[in-house]
Amino acid sequence: MRKLLPFMKKYILYAISSPILMILEVVADIIIPYLMSRIVDIGIANRDIDYIVKTGLIMVVAAIFGILFGVLSSHCGAKAGYGFAAEIRQVAFEKVQSFSFANLDQFSVSSLITRLTNDCNTIGQVTMMSLRMAVRAPFLMLFALIMAFNINASLAKVFMIAIPLLGIIITIVLSKARPLFIKMQSRVDRVNAITQENLTGIRVVKSFNRQKHEEGRFKERNDALRDTALKAISLVIFLFPVMNLVVYATIMAVLWFGGQQVTVGTMGGGELISFITYITQVLMALMLISFFFMQLLRGSASVKRIIEILNTETEIKEVSSPVKELKDGSIQYKNVSFRYPGSSERTLKNINIEIKSGEIVGIIGSTGSSKSTLVQLIPRLYDVTEGSILVGGRNVKEYDIKSLRDQVAFILQKNTLFSGTLRENMLWGKENASDEQIINALKLAQAWEFVSKYDDGLDHRVEQGGDNFSGGQKQRLSIARALLKSPKIIILDDSTSAVDMTTDAKIQKSLKEELGHITTFIIAQRISSIQHADKILVMHEGEIESYGNHEMLMKQSPIYQEIYISQQKGVIGE
């Protein structure tokens, strides 16, 4: 928790106020049994009505102040605890946003979601309990012990047995519970993972009629979480009856020995009543401490998982005085090799290629030939393992990352639209873009033809993930959004695969005629999508097998010839 304490700075006043108010509540709780004993031993014994009334009024005032202090302490504790958790969640989210693709490969999406939600909530709850219960319980026990010894030191020796016995029980139970609480968090991750996977691919599940299969997979993980939770809760269930047994045994012992002292007159009846109240307070304080420590175990597991995010250093480092401006869109690969973190096998091998600013570059090759990896190195989504990449004549590592990525528009294979309106989605490309600029970009991407048919036009609603659009429509909208950036380099990573060939041809024509000054990469499966390119790279097993224009490759590249012939046969067959 020490690593997270700086996030409490904003709520430090609440964090200080909560335990102080809690101590005042404890003082009020401690005073009430003492006043009650005075009423019995003095007021009732002497039949002094005035004393009974005065002392009773003091008890009422003490109770009111106790309630007031308790409510205020709860408010301050909740404010500090959940405010603290919100600060941690915000910083953790910002940290995730700074991750490179290599960093993101270390964590599953479901795990990150669980950490930012469930784990942060747990930290908030534990913090609130630390400011209240962790203060109330020890002070309540201390003050009650002092009062009990003050009333009858010989009878208070019963605590010499009860407290160590409860301490041993609590220690044993907590040592057994800790690994179970840690395991519960990983089980939650697994349940979230399968839930996310199933809901994301629900259309595929239904189309293959695999609901029963998915229900079985979910049941397996759900049952594992249930069983782990039951084991942890069983320990809690075992702890409280045992602790209650010790409490009641202690009270019975006090009644036995204290009753004898009352009989012989060495102890007042009121003192025995208040002594039993203090015993209950002491032992209940111990139970609260045990409950707090059980929550603390869950919190420690959550803290560890949040710290893992905060301590993860992004793979992408900036130089001290980065370059802010790209001169042009020229690109040069110099002896570039790359392997993914944790892998010993090189995904890209000895890439050497020079691309002039404004050129259209097509990339084609079999699945797994590292086409996407080749272009992901340009905006530094990953960093090269060996060699260097120059953009605008400068090594990409010399650029300010934001400036570099602002000038590189990347349309990924998976086209994601965000809930909101079409206009809001388009403004991702350029925050202050006018409707005229948006419409122009939509026209270039061949998206205006369907957007213009909506009654609400750019205000048309986009559902989460863009599920109310077809695959081809989402691809065209994603291209339009990227074009709004007015970048120096645009990368289309198989971004027209869901578009029909006629529309694809129109998009390629627009890019060539309207965006001739932009360096354009087009990764495609269809040769027709890249046939017009100035330069075509043929990838094979992480290497550039050959490159040139369409005519050159038809003469020189066996792989390109094979792809072309197979696709021509497919067209003829249709």
C-alpha cells in the first residue's frame, strides 16, 4: 500500500478525519456501560431519582454523539476509500493507454478489466475499513480493557486466556485463507475472459448453434470460481462460531466468578453488568480485527495486481529531446529484424527497403508471412529488435511518439467504432473537423453513399462496436476517420477485405488521385487491390521475397505469379 499512498493526497483531510471521529465514537461507546453501572450501583441502590435522571441524560447525549461521530466517520471513510480507489483506477487506466503492443501482450484484456474494476473496488473497500474498522477495533479493545481492569483487576485476568486463544485461531484461519483469496482473483479473471469472448462472438456462437458448448465452458470456469469462493467462505464460517464459543465461555466464566464476588459484596451488580459489556466489546473487537484482516488479504492480492500494471514499463521509450515534425512520408528499412517479446524466433528477418514519399506500396503474401508486423513498426506500435527504420530521414526512435502517430494513420484489420454518433467517431481523426471536411473524407472512403441515406446524417447513432453497421461499412468509416487526420503516411491493414471489388476499386482510385502526396501502404489478400501500386512487396516467412510493380513481379516472383493465377481462376470459376 505504501506505493499507492501518494494517490491519497487529494483525500488526505477525509483520511485523517475518519479515524479521529471513529476514536470519538469509541469513547462514547466506552462511557455508556460505565454510566450504566453508576445508575445501578448508586442511583438505584440509593433510590436517587435525580441521579438516575441526570446520569441517564448523559448516557443519551453520549449515545447521540456516538451516532453522530459514527455517521461522519463513515462518510469521511467512504469518501477517502473510494476516492483513493478512483485515483488509482484513473492512473492505472492512463498507464494502460501508454502501453506498447508488447506490453499489452503480457496482460489479457479480461485481466485488465478485472484489475481496473474489481481490484480497484476491493482496494477502496479495504481502505475504508482501514480508516474505520482498523481504528475502531484496536481502540475499542484497548479502552474496554482499561475499563475492565479498572472495575475489577482480578476478574479481568480472564482475558489472559481468551485473547491469546482467539489470536491463535485467527492466525491459523488467515494463513489458510490467504492463498484462496489470491486464487479467487485469478478465477474471476478466467470467468471475465470467457464472458467477454462469448459476448464479443455471440453471433458466431449462434450461427454455429454452439450455445450448449459455450454454456459448458462457462460452467466449468464458473464452478471453479464458486468452489474456490466456498472454500474461502467456509473458513470464515468456521471462524465466527469458534470465536463466539470463546466469547460465550468467557462471559459464563465472568458470571460465575463475578457472581460470587457480588454475593460476598466485593463487587457491585452494576459493575458486573458493565464488566460483561466490556468483555463483549473486547472480544467483538477481536472479531472485527479478524474480519478486517480477511478483507486485507483480498486487498493485498488486489494491490499486487494493480502494482503489476503501475510497475510495467512501456517498451517504447522516448529520447530526451524528441523531434516533433516529420519532414515527409519517406520510409527506409535498414537491416530490420524483429521478434515478439518472450519469443526466440525472429518474425521479421533482414528487411531492407526504401520507399519514397507519396508512393503507394502494396504488401501481399500468405497468412503468417508478417505483413502486419512489418508496418506496425512504423508508428512504433512495436520497436525493432535489430536494425532501424527511418521516417522522413530520421530514426523513428528520435520522434515524439504523439507527433509520429499523429502523422501515421493506421487502419487495423479489426475495425472498431465507438458508441455515440457518426460525427463523434469521425472527430477521432480530427477533433475540430467541420462537417464539410467529414463529408469529404466519407466520400473519399466511399462511405457517404450510405451515410447520406440516413435521415439524421452525421448524427446517426453508432452502437457499441459499430454493431449496427456491416463489416464493409465499418471498414469504409474507419478509412474515412483515418483520412481526416491528413497524415503523411496511411496504412490500410487488409482494411477493404469486407468491401466488394467494385467499391474497393473506387477507394483505391480515390487514394491514388486525391491523396498522391501521402505515402500509402495497402496490405491485401487480393492482387486487384494493390495492382496499381507503385511498389509491391511480396512477403514470405518474415522476409521480402521480391518487390517491384505488378508487371515486374509477374515475371520475377513465383509466389506472386501463383497468387495471381489462383485468384484469376477463382474469378473465372465464379
